[in-house]
Amino acid sequence: MKIFIYADLQKHYLEELVKQLSGDAEMILKEQLSDDEIMQEIKSADILIGNPPSDLFNDIPDTLKFWQLENVGFEQYKDLHYKGVAANVGDMSAAACAETIVAGILGFYRGVHIMVRNQLNAEWQGEAVESHLSVLGEKQVIILGSGSIGEHVSKMLEAFGCSVQMTAKSDPAADIHSYDELLSQLPETDLVINTLPGNLDKYVAKDFFDSMKEGALYASIGRGNTTDENALINALESGKLAGAVLDVTETEPLPKDSKLWKMTNAILTQHTGAAHKMRDRDKVAKFVDNVRKFLNGEKIKDEIELANGY
């Protein structure tokens, strides 16, 4: 049994991963290997841990039995032919993502972004900014998507006193199940939070923003391509929307000439939603648990269909 580790981990946690799995299999690391050598190792491995560049191979070799990804999203691999078992990291980062987007939303409503600019300019405005401030707990909210991130966000916002609805095409627990139904609800909604996967390209576009309530807030912790960025910028510039809180953008890093950089009604958290200093510790725990479950023939909680792209 051979395990090839391509994951990006701090040295200490990489060593810990090797230590915990070395009794189960031969361990090969990507360090110091060329692309050709990496491909050869993948071809001879039984288990792959990590996210090699999608352009490194056309298809996954049949000899690979289990592929453990180190992220939630995997749309870059949806066109690869793979017969084995694949898993992502499940809800490992859901709490951190939820905290990031809720922090941005709360910060926007309470004017933290305004106060930071005032601080940098040594400008005291105090209660003069009162007309820009709002209370989160009074908001009518729609969360796009009912996955683990959406569920975490919903619990947080309900604790603040928000009224929350969630959308999903097939989840019976969701409140809204069709796009037309969603559009009909938008004129009464104060806050929309996008947690959608990357297969829903430009799901939020001009007709969506046109249907939103005047002065509403848009936030996104889903994939950047699910929002039509030009349509969003137009809605922000026109005053249709009060603002936007974005952890993700269509192109990352965000191009320096993007209007979003200088918009005073936009908060950009630069795709740090899942980031925290102990994330590598959590990755190692997830990797070890899933690999051992696979080796023992047990059901893997985070198993995914690679071809779905989400």
C-alpha cells in the first residue's frame, strides 16, 4: 500500500501526518519532485492526499483507489475520469467560513469599515455616521444554499434575532426550492448570503440584483464564479444595494484595477473564510480519519462524486 502526499501542510503537521499513517502504508511526499515524477508517483499510488494541479493529468489512473482532497470545492477536477473513492474535507471549515461572513456582515451594519478608514485618516466622526448604521437582529435574511456553511450561518443569525430562510433545489428542509420563488422573496429581504458551489456559474446576476430590495446587503462565502461581478458592481454603484461583503471574487487574486478595491461600501476578506492558524491540525485529523476508514472498509462521511464538481 502506497500513500502519496501532495497536501500543503506546515512541516510539523506534515511530519505528524506521516507519523500517524506510516504504520499503514509506504509514504511518499511531493517535496523535491518534478511534475513528471509526481505523475509517476500518482500512477503507482493506492491513495492520494492533496490537490495536484488539474492540468497535471488527463485522467486518474485506475490503480488509485482513494483520493483525499484537502478542500471542500473540487470543480477543477469534474472532467477527470476517476473510478475510485474520493472525499473532500466535509464540514471541517464550515464554522470558520460562517464566522468570517457573519463578522463581515455585522461589521458592515455597525460601520466598522467606516471607522477603520476614519482611524487611518485620524478623522473623528462619532455619531455623525449614525445614518449609516443598522442593527443585524432586525433583518430578513435569505441564505443561498443549505449546506454545512449555510447551516452554521443560519444558527448564528437566528441567535442575533434575524428571520432566516434557506434555499435548495432538492433539500426538503430548505424554505425556498425554485429560482422564481426566490426572486419573488427578494423584494422583502434585507440580506442575501451566497454559499453556493461552483457549478452554479453566475447564478446571482442582473435579474437577481434587480429583484433585490432597495438598500439590501449582499454577502458571498460561496464560489466567486456564482456571482456576476459586473452586475454586482453596477448594483453597488447605482445605490441599488447598500453594500457587499465578499470573501470570494470571480478572479483571485482580485485584479488591481477592479473597482471593488476602492468601493467604500464593499468589504473584501480575500478568501480567508476557512483560514485559521490551527487549520493544518484539523486537516491532519480529517486525513487520518478518512484514510483509516477507507483502509478498514468503513463508510467515509465526506465521500463525494468527483464528476459533480461540488
